[in-house]
Amino acid sequence: MSISFDLTGKVALVTGASRGIGQALAIGFAKAGASVICASSRTGGCDDTVAAIRDAGGEATALAADLSNAEATIKLAEDALGVYGGVDILLNNGGTIFRAPAVEFPLDKWQQVMQVNIDSAFILSQAIGKAMIAKGEGKIINIASMLSYSGGITVPAYTASKHAIAGLTKALANEWGTHNVQVNAIAPGYIRTDNTQALQDDESRSTEILKRIPANRWGEAEDLQGAAVFLASSASNYVNGHILAVDGGFLAR
């Protein structure tokens, strides 16, 4: 059996592809040969990502959907399946975070975080996974977190959603592995994105985090590209239900 990380001829749907991790992984898939459907919450949100892929000679298109809205998320799945005639790789990256002490955490913010981070991942996986099962192959990659392993501080909804992502990954892997559909997750470490800007700006917290990372640096979004391409390619055909930490060694401390 030959090992291949080549994604030529494959179609990938990446949510949250307007910037940060989603943008980097969309570009990574395109570099590996995939045609990429870049999704974001607003029309035009992925213009820069699509332009970067096309400028490098790749194929990409953009879709938009509010992931906090179940009907809009279902429509996103339907639209994505129609762009290139199917979806071989689904990357559930779209997410949001809200920070507040648990005793003050607004219920509407709790619900919004859960809708965007976990509900949309299930809805997209269900709709696109059904097509993958019918085809007899597919790759689903969820974006977990270091907070899939710990509790964090002042982010109860985000933590709950990322624990749920880890559980959903395993649950879908159990059901769909027999259909040659692999479902895995990547748990990014502390990556320089706008989601972690508050931590980066907190000098004492940032120093504390850095001391625990053997790599002795914050991660860059591009550091996740190799793991994502691996999990999207035939090289990972016997990897299923796994949460792959890409954290510079943070969890090893």
C-alpha cells in the first residue's frame, strides 16, 4: 500500500476560513491539491482566503452561513455538496468564544457558543457524512482545543463545547468507521490568532503559558497544516476517533 498525502481531486469544505486557523488550513489543503470551499459567517468574509489560494494556482470558492442558525447551517451543507459535486473532506473549524465568570455568564451567550461550536459541527457532519457513507469514503476533521482536556477560566461555554467536540468525534468514528469514513480532531495548542489575543496581551498569563511549552514559542496557524493534510489524506486511513494535539508539547508538561 502506497502512502499518499496528496489531495488532488478531493473537495474540502472548511468553516471559519476567513482568517486564523481556518484560513491557514484551507490554504494547506489547496497546496496539497484539493479544491476548497471556504465558508465564513458573512458574504465576502473569505475573499482574502480564496484570492490567496487562486493566486497560488489553486481552486477555491466561497460560501457564507451563520453557524448559530441551524437552518442556515443545513443550507450550507446542501450548497457545499453542489459546488463541485460532493465533499470529500469536512473541516469543522468555525467557532466563537465569550469570556465571563461562570456566575455572571449570560445564558444567551452560552447558547450562542454551543450553537456555533458544537451544534453546527454535528449538523454539517450529519448532512455531509450521509453523502460520504453513500460514497464509501470520507474524512471529517473537527477542531478541538487544549480546553478539550482542561477547564480553563471564565470560558465555561467554550470549554463545554470543546469537550463535546472531542466526544462527538469519537461517537461518529464509532458509527462511521465501518463505512470507510474517518472522523478525527485536531487540538491546537496556544496559537497566535485573534481568539487568543486576550491571552497574548496578558503579560503574566502569556509568560505562564510560554513556560509550559517545550517548543518555547506560541504556535502559528501554519503549524497545523501538516496535521490537517495528514488527517485529510489516505495516509490516515487507519486513524479514527483520535484527538491529535498540535501544541508544541504543552500537554507533556
